[in-house]
Amino acid sequence: MNRMLSSAVRAAGCVGLVAGTAVAGAAPAAAAAPTNQSYAVYATGRLSTQPVGVASYAGGSPVVLPNADAAGLLGTGLITDSAGPASAASSIPGLAVTMPGQAVLRATLASSSCRFDAKARKVSGASRIDQGRITQAGHAPIALPASAAPNTRIVIPRVAVILLNRQFTGARGVLTVQAVRIRLLGHHQKLILATSVCAAANLTPSPAASSAASWLAAGALGLLLLGGLGYLLTRRSRRGGA
């Protein structure tokens, strides 16, 4: 598996070098002052990607992409991400995630949002999964709650651990909400879907916008590497079934 992942990273190397200058500093958790932002898809682990569909109050919002498809791994409809001075939101319709072991997570919509309440001086968040279910050959389907409690955990034995409405607070009170986080067992890989990030403050007035080319390059590289990850997981699954 390590060799295959290394091959995927090398295959993406040329594009990474071309985009490298543009995406420098474009990662979502920058060390600068907190800003509200959202993004549709993000992968971490042996193969990590730049976020796809990043909208930022500091760099451009909303962001709409026709899809974030990655063959053999991920299918979506028209994704929308937005961020304002006191809120952020991410929406992924037509979600389908193919996992090892012939397991598939589907939802007509996966979304997250967060908002800073100026009166209460508090930031809060929520997520939603519409008509969500997990199917796997030889097993009963698992219905996903529409409005899961924060950090609801679902385990698919030998396949994945899934967190719905994952929420955590970081430095300076910044709240991160992830509609779905999938950790693939045996692959050391995580896939994060529909993320919203809000600072514990109203960010008005708007800061100077950063280059839109940076976010576009980051998203393009993210999609490329997601495609590589989908190929590798599909290849691994086929080998396992042979």
C-alpha cells in the first residue's frame, strides 16, 4: 500500500510543482488570524489533499463547483461553500462514498454550518444528513440520523469508523464542524466532508481578499489527489476480492 500511495503522489508531482506557488499558505488551518471558511472535501493520512471548494471570508465567497467527483471513491452533485463575517456553511448534494468491503454511504444532502452569536458572544454549529444510509453487501442497511448529536460514531467492522456532526474547538475559540468524517480501517486514511469553520468573533469589516487563483489551484490539486486515492482504494479492494 505504501508503494502504491507513493506512486500516486509522484504521478501528481508535476501538477503539485506547478500549483505549489499558488497554494502556499492556502491550507484551511493557517497560522494567521482566524477567519471564517468552509470547504467540501478534504483527505488526510497516507495521501493528503488540499481542500476542495474552499470559500473564505478572507479570500472569496461563495464558491460553487459542479461536483467533487473522484472515480471509485466519491460522487457529488453541485457543491456550494460560503463564508461571511459571522458564519460559514458547506453543502454537498447527491453524496456517494464508496468504501472497501463493498460498503457505500449515500445521502441526498450532507451539510454543515456555524455561526457566531454577537449577543451571546458564542459560536455554535450544526450539520445535517438528508436520507442518509450505509449499505454493504450481505449486511442490513444503516439509516443515518438527519440531525445527529455532535460526534455521533458509527462503526462498520473491518471497513471504517464514521463520525457524523463532528465538532471541536481549537485555538482562540475557533469552532470546526464536519458533517461526515470517515476513517478507513487498515488504510490509515481519512475523508472529511462538508466542513464549516467559524471564529469566536464578528469579523466585520471584511479583510482584503486574497488571490482567487490560490484557492482554485488548491482545489484542482485536491481533486487530482482524490482521484489518485480513489484509484488506489479500488485497486486494493479488487485485489482483496481476487
